[in-house]
Amino acid sequence: MISFFVCLAILIGGYMLYGTFVERTFKPDDRPTPATTMADGTDYVVMSTPKVFLIQLLNIAGLGPIYGAIAGALWGPSVFLWITFGTIFAGGVHDYLSGMISMRHKGTSISEIVGIYLGPFMKTVMRIFSVVLLVLVGTVFATGPASLLAMLTPDALNAKFWLVVVIAYYFLATLVPIDKLIGKIYPIFGICLIIMAIGVASGIIIQGYTIPEISFSNLHPNGQAIWPFMFVTVACGAISGFHSTQSPLMARCMEHEKDGKRIFYGAMVAEGVIALIWAAAGVAFYQSTGGLQEAIARLGGQGGVVYEICNTLLGPAGAVIAMIGVIACPISSGDTAFRSARLVLSDWFKIDQQKIKTRLAITVPLLAIGALLSQVDVTIIWRYFSWSNQTLAMIALWAAAAYLRKNEVLPWIAAIPATFMSAVSCTYILMAPEGFKLSAAISYPAGIVFAVVCLGLFMIKVKKVTPSMEQNNAKTL
């Protein structure tokens, strides 16, 4: 249990120390933010810092730090290290820089940021990549909760009924001003997510479960390699490219730049803590990784595991909280996925979003595509989500490193994790069953070579410029 508390302390200390270092490197100042200079009552709306923090937490979290951490626990307590150091040195940096750079560029989406700093080709790739990924996330996070709700309600209220209800909610959440719906219910569900994690941690400790100490042995029941599979399986609890699509939403709602550390880096650390708790619960509650694997199979996935753990540790109240988590959390990620897709498209085609008819022109086709996709089996496509997610994180980090270098700011806080994620992403797609299925003897060195090449291109291609470059780029958006 000592390992768990040490990692928890490192996460908190990392926020205070390394988070402050990242903040001082970026140098937030008192310049007016897009929320104040571009207020439109729809997407650019000033909200309080606590509310923005809770919305950001739920935007980036959803079920990610729960399901991913439980799956990561199949490798044993070694997953604690990736959650802890991945959050501090990669995820927190990724989320902070993607949010703050977006704020410096009028709250624009990550695809446009990538285009500014990595070139027009990467801009096009990211535009398409982002929209497809966001629509896929939104669709899957509609069908899953609809099926769960159907299990809890009379037969007349089947999965199709609940799917219509969820998509109708998505329509409203994507269309209406951000403070009218998302701004009112997200803080509540964000608090529920935190309470659920605290309750599970308390139950594990008070009821005498043993959280094993960190072991560098591969404890996966099937012997699946830690590298790179664990680093892709645990995404939202350590680093996730999906976050870079969500941070611009809150970059349009912040009144002060200096709140960025608390909102962006702080929400990522909070997510890391939640992931650490659920990983600990996974390895402690079922006593072995084999027991956890059996439970996942027996209970129909991580959702069943969440319900069993909460119900056992917290009783009926825990069961209610668990159901809120496995139903409300994916819905809260799905609606902002569609909202982010709307903003990516509006930035792409320069469509003003202040008028409701222009928002409808994008929202209706997006939701229609999501509704159609919900009727087909997206399981095969979804298998590529984890890899796509970490590849998106890699690209966002390289763009952030380019921003820092061009503006004569220490780029290594982003370039080092970008290099690491380049190796992860390349190695995974070469080895994975849904990838090229190559051996470790080929994939490992190829991943390292790819990461070194990316770093070399960054050093050669990205030039330093004067700080005025930042203002000039912002004016072109």
C-alpha cells in the first residue's frame, strides 16, 4: 500500500512543483482572454474558475480514467508508475499547453493550432482526424449509455428509445450556449466523479484490502507486453489526445490566463488521481490480475466491474453512484465531442457560430451522421481509437513544442514527451493485432528510429522567431 500513497503524493507534489515550472515556462500574463474580447453568449462565455475546472475535468475524463485504469491494472501495480509520471510530465503538459496556446489564438481548435506550427499538410490531417475521432467518440458514448439505461427501465423503454433521448440531448448540448446546459449540469457530475473515487479509495483502505506494492514484473495474465500496450491502454489517466480537442472549449470561457494551471494542468492531475485510485481498486479488490481478468469477462466489461466494486464497498448508495458514473460520464464526454466537432468545422470553414442558423447548419449533419453510425457495428473501428488517441497526443505535443521554440521558450517540456509518445504510437501500430502484427524484434527498434527522426526533424525544421510571431499568427485566424 506504500506504493499507492507514494504515487499519490508524487501526483500532488508534481502539480505544485512541475506544474508551476511549466506555468513559469509558458509565462501567462494579464492580457485579455478570448472570453472577454470575443464574448458571443454561445461559445465565448466567461464562467467562474471552479466551474470551468469541473467542466474541464468531466470533459477530459468521462469513463477514461476508470475504464482505462481498470484495464491497465491487468499489468499489476506497475501501472501506478505510468499513471503518475505520465500525468506529471506528459498529460499535464499536453493539456496545459493545448489549452493555453488555444487561448493565445482566440480559442481556436487544436487542428488549426497544428496547422500554424506544423504546416498546412498537418493541418488538413488533423482537421479530418479530429472530426472523425470526435464523431466516433460521440457515437459510441451514445450507444453504450442507451443500452445500460434500457437494462434499468421497463421493456417498453428499450435501447432505441434511450438512444433517441441521448441524441436529442446531444443536439441541445451541441447547439445551445455552453453556460446554459453544460455549464449547469457538468459541475454536478464532476463532483459525483470525485466523490465516487474518494468513496472507492476509502472503502479499499477501511475494509482492509491489500494494495500490492509496485513490481516491475509483467503480471498480465496473458503475458501481453507492458511496452507499448500498457501505455496505450491507459490513456486518459496519463495522457490522451482527446483532451487537446476539449481544452479549447474552456479556453473560450476563462477570464484570466493565470488560471490555466489550476484548470488545465490541475484537471489532468485530478484525472490522474482518479485513475490511480481505480487502478489500485482493480489490483486490490480482485486480489490478482487473473482475478481481475476473470471479473471483466464475467461481468461483461469494466462497467460491470465498476458496479460490483462500488456496490460491495459502498452499498446501495455506491451502486447508484456507479450507475451515474457509467451512464452520465460517457454522455458528458459524448456531448462535448460533438460540440468540439462543430467548433473544428466552424474554424475550418470560417463559419460564424453566433447565429443559431449557422450552428444548426453544422450540428444537424453531425448528429445525423452519429445517428447513422449508431446503427452499425463500430467495434472494429473502435479498436483503433486507443492508438488514434495517443497519436493525436503525439501531434499536439509536437505542435506545442514548435510553439515554444518559435517563441524562444524552453521547448523540451513538450518535445521530450512528444518524442516518447512518438515511440509509443509507432511501436504499438506495428505490433498490435489491429496493426501490422510485427514482432517485438522489428517493432521496438522501428519505434525508436521513428521517435529519433521526429526529434531530428523538429530540431531542423522548427526555427526560432521573434515573440511578435505569436501576435501575427493570431491575427490570421
